[in-house]
Amino acid sequence: MKLHNVRKGQFVYFHNELHRVYAVKPFFKKSVHLVRLKDLEQQMTQADQIELYKPRHLDSFVYNQNRYTLRNDKRAEKGDHILVMKPNPDSLDHYTLHAIEEVAAVEPYGVVTTHDNGIRHNEYSLLVPGREEEARLIDTQVTDHSEKTSIPTDEEIVSEEQGAEGPMIGDVYQKRNEEISAMVVAIQGSTVMLGGNLEVSRHELSNPEQWEYVGSLSL
């Protein structure tokens, strides 16, 4: 892809796995910032290393270690997860393309999410837990034009997470929506120590809605 075609929220394939673009920073060498859907791990790359994918009815993928099937013919109920397909936020809302949100309440016009976003029924598709009959698996990119893909099992996902490199000393993160940047200075098990006497869990630091990976100062 060309950088000028990359937009926040797009689903793309990177290293043959499904990701979502959460930021585009043209002045960075690796200007496209991604989050891998299956485990929310952050990645940074260049536009020519990704390929666009447009999600559609009956697509099935793993999001945060849980499998869902996309349905555009059902309305959400309280507790359901939705995928924003046609964002048209009001001035007080802050959702974007392909945001995944949990429904807190259902109104006649649409739903209210746990992030206090009011999303109309025609703006989202429902994420049904599990793989439904006739669903297409889209976790990895189809290269042979067939409907078969290599999908990791839940056990493989957990194993990969346990062996993942994760944050390293010298990595710099910025807290979302706040002017707080800090470098990783120590790691003890699942706890990451940042400069300024900040301590966060690995899970929190890998959540792109809370922290954004900026770069590394390690040699």
C-alpha cells in the first residue's frame, strides 16, 4: 500500500496476520502503527509491508484471544461486542472505523457502549462469539484463493504469548490521551517498571487504548 492510502482503523495483513491500524505518523520511518487483533500486541511498520482487508458479513477472527463471527443481519444486545463499520460520530463521541466496543445499553436508535459512545444501528456489525456455520476464517491471509487458512488454536495463542519478547528495557511508551512518556527501566515477571516510578502490568502496557509504543533507546 501507499502511505497516503493508509487510514486509522483499517484492517490489514502484516506478516500474514490480521491487524488494525491505530495510528499513522508520516514523519516516522516506520510510520504505520498496528495492533495485532488476536492478542493486541503492537507493531510498527511501513506502508509497503501491509495489505488492506475489508471485513464483511460472516468473517471470523480472533480478537484478544476470543473468536468472533461478524454478522450484519443482527442487532446487538447488552453485553455484546460490535465492530464499527460506518462511523458517523456526534461531536461528543470518539469512536473510529473498525473500533471494537462492548454494548452497555440498547436504545431505539442504536447502542451506548462502555466507552459512552452512542452508535447507531446502521453503523455497526455484531460480533457473535465463536465461529458460526459457513464463516470465513480471516486470521491469516489467503494466498491460494481458497477458503482455507492456517488458524492458531487457543493453546497455540497462549503458548506464543508466553514466548513473546514483549517490552524490553529501553523501550519508550506514551500514555494515550495524556502527556506522559516513560522508558522501561526494569521488568519483574508480569510487572514493568517505567521511569518516574511508574509500574504497570505487561497486559496494560500492550493495550493500545492505554499505551502507545514510541520506540527504543536501547543500544
